[in-house]
Amino acid sequence: MIITKETITEYAKSLGAVLVGVAPASRWDEYNEVSEAYRPAAIWPETQSVIVLGVPVLLPILETTPSIHYVEQYETSNILLDQIAYRLAVYLTENDHGAIFLPRDGYGDIQILVNKPVAAFSHVFAGKYAGLGSIGYSHVLLNPKYGPRVRYVSIFTNLKLEPDTVLEQELCNKCQVCRKLCPSQAFTTREDQIISDMNHRACAEHHAQLREEHRYPCGICIKVCPVGQDRKIFNSVDIRLYLEEKEAITQNPDDPRYARWVHVRRHGSDGERIV
């Protein structure tokens, strides 16, 4: 059987993938943005192509964060991605093209990230090189349709595939709403580039606390980002509602503008905070 990018895309989407992109392993060397130890060639030298798959995070559930509903959506998308990636890697291998997949999260527990806040491989850069988006202020990949509200996984294969074109447009407008509303205040603006300096430890410590309360992850930075056609699909709220959320709920927990989010947050976790 002849395996092409079209064949792979069709198979991946039949398993549940929504976004599919392909990057040649050489693209990491071409852009030289990622340290050599974190490039495909260092992890599996036989890699010729990296296939990146994505599934969306549905905005109305994300808006309830921190909540058990978002926890379940996050975990469901992660499990789905790993299963699709594994089945695609096996599919390629069964057709005589070696392939492996790297799981969507590269750590055993969030507490590990407090002291070791780097994964062995970045799906964000893989997604960029596979033409699925541009990297925004908060270090997430921004996709034209879903903004930062996508989870990704990567498959390495020794099959040479037609690559997708890297998106030249910068989707981030550096509005910095994510910085203003980040619970851990992890972002510091750099004037010379769109991407911020990030305090990964502060971010991880906040997530570790949410994990203890059974309402991890945080997701605020991807919730409030204005980029993405999904905001129109879901008839999303005005961004100002996010900016006013904490003060409004602190003053009046029953503020009708936030009632649906607060309702969900009050159930299913150990946290006392409703914002």
C-alpha cells in the first residue's frame, strides 16, 4: 500500500484528529529556534517527517475553569490524542514505514514541572513547523480556527512526506490579556519579540495547587485569548467580561453575568474559590 500525506490525513481524521500537519525533521535545523537535544533528529535519528495532530478545546467548557468539567475535557482530549497517535504510528509501521509517537504531555505529574519545567519535546514548535499556527505571547500555538484552544501530539516517522507550509502571519496581536489575567503572573513582556519571558516555575506551582484541589489545569491564558474563529462559532462573550470577572465575582458571587461558570465551579472539586 502506498502511503501519502493524504492517506495519513484521512486515516488520522477518521480516528478523531481535527488538525493534521506535516513538518520535515530538517525544519528544526532550518529555523534553529530549538536546542539540538530537543530536535527530532536527537530523539530518533531516523526521523524524516513529523506529523502533528490536534484536537480542539471547546470554549464554553474552558470558560468554567478552574472546574471539574474542564479537567475532564482536558483529560479526554489527552487520552484521545495519545490513542490516535499510537494507532497512526502502528498503521505506518504495519505498512513498512517506521514510526513512533511522543505523548501530548511529557511528564509524570505536574509537581515534577515545578523543579524540571521542560519536556523532552515541544509540540508547540512542532505545530508551528507543521503549518498549524504561530507561537503567541504566552508560549502557546495559535491556530487560525481555534486560537490557542487546541491540544497537540506528534508522530515521528522515517517516511518522507510532503511538508506543509509554515504560517508566515503572526496571529498574536500582543494584547497581553493573558498576562493581565494570569493567576501566577508568569509573563514578562519583551519589547524585541512577541513571545514573553515566562516564569515556568510560577506557572507549575499554580497548577500543582489546582491539582491538589482536583481542578487542574488552569487554562486562563487560552481561555481569554481573542484569537480564533471559534469565538464566533460559540458566540463568545466580550473579552471585557474576563477582565472584570475576578472583581465582579469577589464583590457578588451571584453576579448573573457569571452564574453559569460559578455554578460549575461550585461542584466536583475541593477548591473554595469560585474565580
